[in-house]
Amino acid sequence: MDRKRVDGWIAAYEQAWRTPGTDPLVTLFTADASYRNAGQCSGLQAGGEGPRGEGREA
């Protein structure tokens, strides 16, 4: 992977977090991955609850 491709991914990641909803994140991560927002967190499964709490009750 070259520097230009990494820079492009980082720019897309930043834009995805600034965009409402989670649709842009689909192009950045694999469907079978699990994600953690902190080292000891239980994490989120791809295709499940949104990474910013979408789907959680207030």
C-alpha cells in the first residue's frame, strides 16, 4: 500500500465521521470485521448497531 492510498483512506474516514449516519463507513471497513472504540470495550459487529450509537435507546 502506498502513501497516496493511505492518505486517501484517511481522508475518506474523516469525511465519513463528519457525515450524518453510517452509510459512508461501509466502503471503509470489511463486512466481517468487528470494531472497538477502546481497548477494553466489547466492540461492535459489522452490520449491527452503528458506531456512534445509532440504534441505541436514549
